[in-house]
Amino acid sequence: MPRALFTAAVLLGTSLSLAAPALAKTAYDGVWLFDEAPPTPGVTMMQVTSKGGKIEGTVTTQWYGPVEMLNPRVEDGALKFDTRNINDREHPTRPWSVAIEGGKAHLKGRIWESEVDASGYRGNTKDARARAFKFSPPLPALGAPIPSKLAATPPMGWSSWNKFAEHIDDKTVRAMADAMVSTGLRDAGYLYVNIDDGWQGKRGADGVLQPNEKFPDMKALTDYVHSRGLKIGIYSSQGPRTCAGYEGSYGHVMQDAQTYADWGFDYLKYDLCSGEWFYDEAATVKRSYYEMGAALQATGRDFIFSLCEYGRFDVGSWGRDVGGQLWRTTGDITDDYPTMAKIGFDKNGKPEWAGPHGFNDPDMLEIGNGGMSADEYRTHMTLWAMSAAPLMMGHDLRESTPETLAMLTNPRVIAVDQDAKGVQAKALRKHGTMEVWAKPLADGRVALALFNRGDAASSLALVPGDAGLTAVTQVQDVWSGTKSAKLPASYTVPARGAVMVVVGD
């Protein structure tokens, strides 16, 4: 059957195997039900038909809906097939197999990071209809660009994911808000306390999403965070499931946006996750973000809208149009120098995309989590500040050392990041392991950064031309605050370290 007709049959909630059960030609034909498959990706059913030696079928999952069998064939005593594996660019398809054992179908395979090893039993037409995946209505067309008056400078705050992953709860969020205040982080400019994945419960009969038992009262939580002089964010996905396997916003976009507004949230991170299966082209990805951006605007409440689709389809060129104020440019950061450096130096989007009300987002800060040295963390903070990147901390704020707090709250470093001009720095020149970056500032001065990407200390001079000047008469070391009237003959930069200065004529 042509793919278009196959897809149409699935969209109508019908089963190819149910249309003509008498045509079953293999032991695998029919409806197979799975009750105890792992929740990721949540296999619920398999349907197989065969006619004239041609086999067709789907594996229905809670994450991805009906997953089509590619090249299904009976081989070596098993039904073998491939599935597309859209989330993994290095493995665009994955092999699966089905063996009949004791009258049950033993299904094995992998999709993205999920392993499936499950046993299913035969079902019937009624079962198949009950378990048919419910597709959401078609995405709305792109409308006029959604205007924003928010995020004149990059948002600053804290997010739960890097330290706690999905193991986050009401008590911890309140503790982070308290720590933001007691440590001086709030007064330094960090305002958002963001709950990432792991808060979601189930939907009620009316479709309204409830938090899980770890979050007994979302409105009380947002009220508490607001009472501390802070703002609060939440997380969702346009797919049926979030990255950690919780309930996404698929089919409930406007309803969820209103729920977040009613609870009192100020920020939404919207992560493509399982939505990438349904929205896998530039047009549909844009429309899926536009749908939520418009829904947030319709609530009448101000929301920072954080787009997380890993830099696909030149997101910075359209992120503002769908209502976004920041957009991820890469995959997830991890607490190690190679990953941080690859993102910060090489993968953080085009500088022309960045500016007031819209910024490239190289992901959260790892400072304080302990995986890098002090020099490496200084490079991390310097890179993010020079790049006009959102500064979202990702460690346990209660465990902040004085050194960590000094790095995160340095007012001169924050001023470079938060400069009103909103320019993302560019690399001007490279000498071996050394790189020189420049960032024009709103007051006419220029921030310069000298990075050493090597494994040994190295020296290099900064010159007035790096700042577009013929002479420099004022120099301030951003990290130490030391001022002078001229640039030194050279700077010695430790391995994987950085120097940052602001210069003027």
C-alpha cells in the first residue's frame, strides 16, 4: 500500500489488519496487545497484515504514535523490520524483530535511546480501536510574527535539570528560591527559578494537566517564589511525551498554556523531544512552536518563551517570529570542558541572530557542579558573557562555594553579558591554541576576550585594532576589576583559561 494511504488509514484510527482478517498469511498477522512494555517508548499494540507475500504493519507507542514497519520480512524464523530513528542522526533507522513464542509475540528493538523487549498477546478489532493513537488536529498555519517586549537582555536564573534531572520537587524548588535570595544571586540579576522536566502528572477527564505528587499545589509554589522577589518557569514539549517520559502538550497546547498562566508561571521551556517524530520538517517545527507562542500570548500573561529544538532549521532566523526570546542552538551541555568548549566556541548560532528580545542559547551553566577546573569554569562564564547568552545556573544553589558565587555574581562579567546593545561576540583572530573575541558595548567601549584552548599556558598580546581602535587609553580587567591606561605587552593565559577586558579610547 502506498505510504500516503497507509498514513491515512492510521489517521482515521483504522487498522489495516482489521479490514480483511481473512487475508492473514503469516503467523504474525493480526492485532497484538502489550500491557507491560516499558513506559519508554510505551509500546501498546502491534498490527500486521500480509497479502500476496507483502507484509505491512505498525508498532503503536505512547511516545511516537504508530511507528511504521520499514522493509518487513520473515527471515530466520522471525518477523524482521526497521523503523525510522529520527532523533539519532547517526542511526536513521533501527532493526526490530518479532518471534512467536508460546502463542505470544516477543517484540525486540530500539528507537532513539529506548530499548524494547516486550511480550504481547493477541487482540481483536475492538481492542485495536480502543488502543488507536489519537492524533491532534492539524497544526495552525504560521500567522503574523508574535511581538515581544520581554528579555531586552538575556534572561538570568536557575534551572533544575543539570543537577536534579527529573528528580525535582516542590521542597527543592522553594529551597532554590531561598538560596537565590540568601546568597545574593537574586540581587546580582538571577531572577528565574525554572522547573524543568519531571513535574507532570496525569490529565483529568476535562483534559487539564495536573502536577504529580511531588508538586501538591502549583499556585502556592508560584506565589511563594514570587514572594521572594523572583519569577518562576515551567517545562513542556509539543510531543505526547517529554524527554523524561512525562505528559507532553500534544493535543492540549492552548489548554496547557492557560493552565500555566492560571498557576502563575512566567517562563516556559518548550522542548521538541517526542514532538520531533511528528514535526520533523522545518515548516512543521516552526508551526508547532508558533502554536504554543500564540497560545501563551492569548493567555494575557507575560511569558518568556524558551525554544528548545537543538538548533534545527536555523532556529535563530525565525525564533522571534514564533514568540521566542531565546532558542537553543545545540544539544545538551554536560559538565566537562570538551563539551562546553565545543558548544561555546563552535556551535552557538550566528551572531546576527542575537539582540534585544531574542538570544542564542548555548544551554545552561555548569559552574558549581564540579566537573571542571576553576580555569575551565572561568572560560565557561567568559564565553557565555561574551556571547550574550542566557545565564541559567544548573547546580545546587545550597552548596555554592564562595569561589562559585564570586564567579557567578561578578558584576563586571554580568554587565558584559547584560549589555543593552545585546551583541554576540565574534572571534577576530586565532593563533595556535589562542583566540581573540570582541563584543561592542552600548557605551562605546569594547569587551575583548582572550581564550587559550590548549593544554599548556600560552601568551598573546591584545592590540587596539582588536577593538577597532587606533589607540587604547582605558583598560579594565573584567574579572579582577583592575584598571590601567594601556594594554600590557602580552597576556599569559593558563591552559583552558580566559582573560576578559573592557577597553576604550
